[in-house]
Amino acid sequence: MIVMLRGQIIEREADLDKASAAVVIDVGGVGYRLTVTPRTMAALPAAGEAMVHVHHHFWEADQKLYGFESKEERIAFEGLLAAHK
């Protein structure tokens, strides 16, 4: 399971209609697309290396990476997911 990524931000995708956005981080030549909140997007550096805490979420036929500025935000997100079960 992926819990943290450190690498170069190579792309930012802002979604103005929703409360989320995405970034692509290059880690050793592999690009990872992470869905992030606007707060996390604003906290990430405009250029250079970034470190993001990750929740790797699996569904029946899909998977998605969620990125967070801090470990505490990731833990809170996982708590919300656990409450849904």
C-alpha cells in the first residue's frame, strides 16, 4: 500500500466546479496522479520537490490515490471512510 510519495510535481489540475483538484508527482520516472483538496494544492510548492501523505483507496474495479499535506489529515480522512462502513 502506498502511504507517502516524494518527488517532483510535474502537473497540476484544478477543478473549479468541485472541491478537489489533482497533481501528478514524478517519483523515479513514474508519474502518480493524486486527488487533493484545494488546501493541500495551495500548500504544495509551485516547483521542486514535494512530499505528500497518501491514502491508496481500492474499490471493486477501481483504485485512486488521495494526497494530503499532513499525516493527520490522511488519518482523519481514513477515519471518515471507516465510519461509512
